[in-house]
Amino acid sequence: MKTDFKTNIKAIIARAYVRVVAGNREPSWVISETVLPLISTAAFVYVYKALNAPEEFTGFVVLGGAMSAYWMTVLWSMAAQFYWEKEIGNLDLYMIAPISRMSILLGMASGGFVYASVRAGSVFLLGSLIFKIDFGVIDFGRLFLIFILCQFALFGLGMLFSSLFMIYGREAWHGVSLFQEPVYLLSGFYFPVKSLGFTLALTASLIPLTLGLDGMRQLAFKKGVEMGFLNINLEIGILAFLCVFFMVASHYALQFMENLGKKTGRLTLRWQ
Amino acid sequence: MLSDFAVETLDLCRSFKLKKAKKENNDGLVTALDNVSLTIRKGELFGLLGPNGAGKTTLIKILSTLLLPTSGKALVDGIDVVRHPEKVRKRINMVTGGETSGYGILTVRETLWMFSQFYGIPTRIVRERIDHMLKLLDMEKFARTKIGKLSSGMRQKMNIIRGFICDPEILFLDEPTLGLDVQISRDVRKYIKRWVKENTKKTVLLTTHYMAEADELCDRLAIIDQGKVLICDSPSNLKKSLKRDAVFHIEVGLLTDGLDRFKAVSGVKSFAYEHRHHLGRTLLKFILEDDSVISNVTGTLSQNGSKIITLSKVEPTLEDVFVSLVGKGLEQ
Ligand SMILES: Nc1ncnc2c1ncn2[C@@H]1O[C@H](COP(=O)(O)OP(=O)(O)OP(=O)(O)O)[C@@H](O)[C@H]1O
Ligand SMILES: [Mg+2]
């Protein structure tokens, strides 16, 4: 049992390695993944400035622009990942290895988190400097907590999608691309989610980024609480629940899909 | 050690549902494996030989826990693949011909390291094994090459190393030399052979399309067609079984029409052909009841206006065994 545990840890590290080390090997990402998001962030900043929106909005937008790196990673490098791994033949090899499939997903997620953090960090730093953002952090502890919970829940969601899409073909790919833009809107990447109205904002809270962003804004800016959606502790509670829910759900989804795939023969069927 | 047998299957069946559009047969099912019962001893290099769609890959997928059988039993090292897949996985690995696994941005060394970690092998040991194996397969200078930049031959050599690196008890090789040039497939075969020889309890189950490969490598082999095992024996015994028959090869000018009529010639037990377009010739391969029947064959040829370029009586090869059982050549 102990050796099994060790092997799974090794598997997580090895799978994360691909993202962390190799993912940053080609320097071209600096342009496509830092400069480009900064440009779209800048566009929103100028719109708000032109409209004389409160000062905080600039900070909100920069935070949203930075967090979009996580969303892109979860969509393209998590949710669609198992489908892609199946196409190139890696899924077979993961499945025949004496490890939990969750280790592969966890490796993918932790590697993806580091990978996205490098990008998010760059956007955040550059954006804060260029637009001279004025932070007024109320509570560092809870700010950090909400960020971490948001990430766990978000990557949990990615793991769930990955399992669900495992045995499907291109449909999955299209499904994933359908999510990209609407979530930018629904989760309030570039404006306080409260503006969507209670029902819509609450529905959007199923996507962990919604409350994650809202909570971080409440805690990082002076007037953040006024523009916040729910009570900060409630948001923390909901995010904690989503964390557990998505992790457990992805575990079962993985088992279910693997079994279904082995029964129907779709687990290893390629190029469909 | 749990069993003397590396692999045992008993009445193993697997069928697949066809997609609606393809439902020609009334039940909409295609049978990939049909009551397959095989035993492979530990230490054997065992071959599965069969035409496209025979069920070779399906069998390997079931044994490697990627697919469930429809009925029947399959044991790997005495362990039921359906009931305890996690125990089976500790003992096996698999390499497929033309495999594109891994990540293009990783180097050969990194890729091999990554896959070895799924088996919990300490990094220090992995490093030694990688060096050793790269050397054996003459690939040292590619250790730091990104795998996206490897030629398909080098890539397949790396895949082979990946299969061996976790030192499995039983290795499944699905057409490991598919599409490789003569030199590289020779290297790969040599490596496989050496591994089985050096490790007397280790087992390889290999599928192939290449008769010569099966003949050279395998201790025993099973010929399978349409999901059924037709015969299972050592290559030399299989060839011996044809000794009493007369095997003739006749070369004629390129002949593409009406080849089926040779099957009907009296005394012909089986017939296959191979077009040699670059020479403008067709090689006709006959297995006859006895030598005297050859006159019936040449008679039919001359009736048809075909000129015989060469005619020879040959020692039966594995291919002839295949033809006599399956009723056609592998390339047909
Ligand atoms: N996942 C699947 N879904 C549906 N049908 C399948 C599936 N896998 C295999 N088959 C069918 O089962 C039969 C056996 O296929 P299999 O791949 O085992 O043959 P094979 O002997 O490996 O052939 P080849 O030499 O072409 O690799 C074929 O008719 C194939 O179409
Ligand atoms: Mg096959």
C-alpha cells in the first residue's frame, strides 16, 4: 500500500513536469499569453476610464485579465485534455499503468496551475504597474484562502470535464469551445458580477471563478465590499463545497466513464 | 510467482456493436474474438499472426485491461484481468507499432523518465536503464532530442525502450516493427530476442504481419483469423505439417484478373498470389495435394495464355502454412 502511494505521488510529479518545465520552454508564450491578454485588459480599462467609472474598476479588470489565464488552462489543458491524450495514444498508457487515474488528473491540474500562475502573475504584475492600481487589502489570510479554494474548485471542474469527455470524440472539443466566451461574461471577468442580477449571478457561481473573482475583489480593494455579490464568508463556504463536490464527482465520473469505455470499446478508439 | 502461465484465456469472446449506418448483418454485431483459448508459458516469445481485423489487437487490449471481454476468461500471470486489473497492471506493459505517445516538447530522456515514474521506479535506476537501453539500440545521440523531432524509426525505438524500461513480467507488442526500415526492425527484433533470452521468466506476446519476423522471433505462434485461433504451435512444427504437401511458386507476367479460378483447379489445396509491380510480374503460390497436380495448374495457365517465367518447388514457409489455413495470403 505504501509503495502504491509513493508511485502515485511520483506519477503526479511526472505528469506535472510536462507542464511546468516543458510548457515554459518555448519563449513565444510571453507574447501570446502575456501581451495579448494585457491588450484586451487595457481595452476595458480605457472604456471604464472614458465612462468615469469608479477607480476600483481598473483594478477589477486587471485582476480579471490575470485570472483568465487559469480559465484558459482549465478549458484547453484540462477539460479537453483526456480526449486529446486519447488521440495521441497516451490515454492507453495511463490506463495500463498501475496508478490511480486521479493521479494523472492531479498531475495535469497541479502542473497546469503552475503553468497558468506564471502567466497570470505576469499579466497581474504588468497590469498593476502600467495602470498604477491602488490596492487596499483588508485581509490577506482570507484573500489567500479564497484564491486557493477558487483554484482547487476550478481545477476540480476541469478534472470533472476531462473524465466526462474521455470517451467522446470531437463533440467534446466543440463543447469546450462553446464554454470559453460565455464564461468570460457570466463570471464577471471584466465587471462586478453583481451587475448580472441575483439569479444569473448565483447560477454563474457554479463556475468557481465567479465567486473567486468576486471574493478577491472584495478583499483586495477599498470599496470592493460595496460592489461584492455575497457575503465573503458565504462565498468561502460555497467555494469550499464546490471544491469537494468537483473532486468527488470527477473521481466517480472517471470510474464510470472508464468502465463504460471498456465495455463499449470506446476507451481506446481513435480518430472517430 | 502466481502461475506457470504468463497468459491463459478460456473461451474468450468479444463482440462490438456496429454503428447504425453499418448494420449490415442483422444483429448489428461484429465478432472480434470467437472462443479464443490460448496458453502462453512464462519465458516464451509468443506470436499472434493474422490478417487485418483478425482480432489480434482486441486480444491484447483485453489482456492489458483496456477492454472487457464479452464472455470467457482471461488470466495474466494467473490473475483475472476483469476482477483484478490493478494487479495485472503491475506486471505488464504494452508497445504499439506507429505509436505517437508522449509529448512533442519533451526530450527522449524526459519522456522515458516520465513513463517510468508511473511504475514508481527510482530516478537513479531509471537513468541507468535509459543510458543502457539507448546504447543497445544505438540511440545515444538522440537522448536530448525533443521527441516531436524524431523520425518515425527513432520514435519507435524509443517506444520500445519505454515498454521495457519498467521491466515488466509480460510485454505486449502490437506490430512493433510496423513501418520500420530493414535495419531498424532488425535492431528492434534483436533487442526483443535478447531480452527474453536474458530473462528466462519474462514473456513477450507479439502480433505481427511479417511472416519472417514471426518465424525468426517466436517460440510458438497462433494463427488467428476472424477471431478464431486456427492453429498454435512452434514455427518449425507448423512448417513440418505441410511437408507432405507440394508447395510450388510460379511467376508469370502481371496477372490481375480471374485469379480465383486457380482455387478451383483440381488437386489445388490452397492458392495465394502476390503482385510484383516493379517487375511486372505476379507470383502465384500453390499448395498441391502432390507433385503430379502441377500439370493441371500449368495446363490452366497455358489455356489462359499466361507465359510461365519461373516455376519452382519450394520448402514450405510460414506463409504457406498461413495460406493453407486462412485460404489467402496476408497481403491479399
Ligand atoms: N473499439 C472497437 N469498436 C468497434 N469495432 C471494433 C473495435 N475494435 C475492433 N473492432 C473490430 O473488431 C475486429 C477485430 O479488430 P482488431 O483491431 O482486433 O484486429 P487486428 O487483428 O488487430 O487487425 P490489424 O491487423 O488490422 O491490426 C475488426 O473487425 C474491427 O473492426
Ligand atoms: Mg491490430
